[in-house]
Amino acid sequence: MKKWLTKGWPALLSVLAGVAVFCFWRLFCPQLLNFHEQFQLFLFDGGYLQERLAMPGGVARYLGEFLVQLYNNFTLGALVLALLMLLLQWLTWRLLKTADGTLGTAWYALSFVPVFAVTYAMGDENLLLPYAVALLLTMAYMVCLPRSCRARLAYAFVGLPLVYWACGPMVLMAAAWLFLVLALQGGRRLLSVGLGALLLVEAVACVVLSAHLVPYPLERLCVGIVYYRSQTGLPPTMAAVPAVVVLLWLAVWWLGRRVRLSAAKAAVLTVVVAVAGAWVAVQGFDLRKLEVLDYDYMVRIRDWNGIVRKAEQGGTNVPMTVCATNLALAMQGQLGERAFHFYQRGTQGLMPGFERNPVTILVPAEAYYLLGLVNTAQRFSFEAMEALPNYNKSGRCIKRLVETNLVNGQYEVARKYLSMLEKTMFYRKWALRTKELIGNEQAIGSHPEYGWLRQARLTNDFMFSETEIDKICGQLFWHNQNNTMALQYLMLWPLLERDVNKFMSYAAAVERRVKYNPASSQEAIIYAYAQRGQKPPQGYVSEMVRRQFVDFGHVYNAGGQNSPQLEAFRNTLWYYLVKAK
């Protein structure tokens, strides 16, 4: 047992690290896995493969996107990342041992440093998995460097162009490391330095010359066309991670033969690396962004209860999250009752305006879809996919395009999109089931969602302004008075505009058709009559709301809108009207 503890502890440390990585991604960052999966569409198709392999870094991109599709299952996605990080740690340890063949396991903790560095970098939602795959492939090439001098040179000069085409500019890390290997471990120092410099020139030449072979500018090829979703604002960590690998090898080469670590010092080093590395890694994750992505995921799976629970805890109140909260309340039929229990951002929180941002546009697209504005939802979904900076397709968006075209009876367009989904791993079954609906009017009419949307949608062509959503909701409600979501949006819109008079005109029109008098409507009615110096008719306002309004009036008249006692009325329309001005 003692012998196993002294020799088997590195393996145990790796296993514990793998479990920690798995738990981190599965329990704390699943929304980031969803974000990456929904903005790509991996196809099992020869043309898709050829398109990827025809660019520098194409092998890394193809393998990375293959793995990202597994994020559709969070447990499987977290397992993939854990295995990749374990492979990175193992390759790092093998690489460090080439710096000092006598390197003992006392230095084993240093092999986890790149894992922490890559995890920090992956906190950026725009950093793509092909970046990590390219790093692993390049390190595998480095680890396999032959020992023989002649074989080493042939391996380096022939391999660098292949590594560049497979992995992209990550080849510069390999060239820099080969330069150090030849300069520090070569036999003839001057000749070795010269050969190492030639390798650096070759790696740079590969990047420069490729600009004449592929339709990408040189500046994009230098930073990698497959590493980062956006081509603006590239993070310095993209260059820092390869630098950490090379500098770590250099540090071990210098320290390995000069410093000998006792068991106690090795334990201290392990603890320091684990604690400091974990602290640094989590700094790369923006909790506010993760919260926004969490709302997006819950809207995608329609977890309305989860959205409301999350909103009750407070947090980020950007238009997208407020829109998600209002949508969840509307789907539960509680928007009129509880809208002002949550932070409101005016009408932008009910239905944010259009912007070419794939991150924020899909939540209002879902709201438009569920309202019955199918064409608007289709436009938003299409624009979200086309706005992706790396020109990927989106599985989530294409699935929605299938649904909107089915509802609209555009069967050939729906068939085209379904043919794409049939070539995927996780959307294939849904595509095959949905394909049976094409042309089957009876099946679509009886479908619980598509049939309802056919009844709810407006069939007339029209244009509308995003500042007049209330009028469109009014048309939806007049068209189908069972559309309770349109009714809730119609009645809340003027209140968010703080236009009580408009609300009263809407209330009078609605009253002739259905009975709708939730808490926010009662609060608006008593407020409107109070402005006229009148009392509302009997039965329009409950006794509880009446008493609460009297108390609110006393507090407001005594201390004005800055009175701290107004906090007792935070969940009311009146508080919103006086504090939002």
C-alpha cells in the first residue's frame, strides 16, 4: 500500500483532476455547452468534410465540431472536455520529460498548468473547441519528435507544413519549441541554432504563403480562422496558452537538473499549483454572461418555472433576461398578476428590438413564435444564423425554420432544411418524425403546437414597427380571442410605457370580449380614476388593492418619489410609475 501511494499518486491526481473538470462543466457551466452546440451544425456529409479540410486548421476544426455536437447531452459534453483535459495533461507531462529525461514525479503537478490555462481561455464564449484540439494535435506532434538527429530534422522540416494545414497557426508553438530543443540540446550549438531558426522561418512562411491559396486575409490566418468565433477583439489568451507550454518546458529544462524536490516540497508544489490554477481558471468565466446564457437555454427548452425561479433570485436585468422572464410569466398566464414583481425595462423588456446579435435575438424570436407572429420569428431565426461571424449554420435556428415553414405551408423549404438535419447525430430522429408532416394538412392541424399556430397567426401581409407591438398583439387577440399571450402583452405594453390613458382605452375594448382584470390592471384602473379625482366603479378593484393604494398615496404624498417607505410597494404598478420617471 505504501509503495502504491509513493508511485501511484500521479495517476490518482490525474483521475481527481478529470473528475473535477467533469463536475465543473456539468454542474456549473452547462449553459456554455448549450451555447456552443446551438451555433453549429455538424453534418455527416462528404461536402462538409471537404469544406473543412480545404482550410488551414481544417482537421482541428472538423474534429472539434464533431465533439461539440456531443454537447447536446450535457453529461456527454462534460465527459468529452474532461477527457480532452486529461489528454492535454498527459501530453504536457510527456513533453516535460523530453526537457529532462531524469525528471521525477515530484514535478508532476506542473503538467496541469496548461489545463488551467486552457480552462481559463475557454471561459470566453467565443473561443471554439478547435482551438483546444489544435493545441492537442500540435503537442502530439512535438511529443513524437525522434531522438536521432537526422530523423529529428527530417521530422521537423517535413512535419511543420502538415501541422500547419491540420492545426493552423498553432504550428508556431511547435516551431518555437523545436528551436529551443535544437538550441539547448543540439550537438553543434551554432549549427543547431541556425537549423532552429530555419524551422521558425518555415513555420512563418507556411502562414504567409497560405494567404495565396485560401480566400482569407493574412491577418486572419495569423490568428487562426478556426479558433475564435469573432474576428474582432481577439483575446491575448489565445497566444498566452501556447506560450505557457513552451515556457513551462524551458523552465523544467533549467530547473530539472538544478533543483531536487523532496516529498514534502512536491506536496507543497502540488497544492500551490492546484489552488492557484483553479483560482486563475475560474477568473476566465464571467458570471453575468453565464446567467444570460442560462436564460437563453431555459427559453430553448421552455423551462418556464425555472426562469421564474431564477428571476426571483435577482441578478442580471438586461433586456434579454427581462424578456425571458415576461415570456415565462405569460406562458403561465401570470404576466398581468406578477409582471411588476420583477424588474422591468420598459417595452424593451417585454419585446426587445431587432439586433444582429445571435446571442440575444433568439429569446425575442421565441416570444414572437409563441405569440403567433410566425413570419417575424422566422426572420429573427434566419438573421441570427446569418449573423454568426464564422459562417456556421445553427441546429437550433434550422429546426425553428423547419417549424415556421411547416406552419406557413412552405413544404419544399421545410424539406430542404430537414434534409440537412437528417445528416446530423442528434437532430436526425426529430427530422425523420417531422418529415412525415410535410403535406399532411390533417396531421399539422391536429398537432398541439403547429395546429394552434395556424389558428393564431395573422395571414395578411403587413409591416409593423417594433414600437407598436401592442397594436399587433391587439390584432392577434381580435383574430383569435383564445390567444391569451397576445392579450397579456397587449394590456401590459401601455403600462410599461407609463401611458395609463392608453391602457384604459385598451381595457374598455377588451372588456367587451373577455373578462381580464389581473392585479396590474386593477392597479392601473384605480390609479387612472384617482388622477381624475374619482373612485372606480364597484367590482373593478378588489378591496385589498383599494386599501393598498390608499396606503401608497399617504406615503407618496408625505415623502415623494424618494421616500424610503415606497419600497413596501415595490411589487406594484404604482411604484414602477413613480420610480421609473
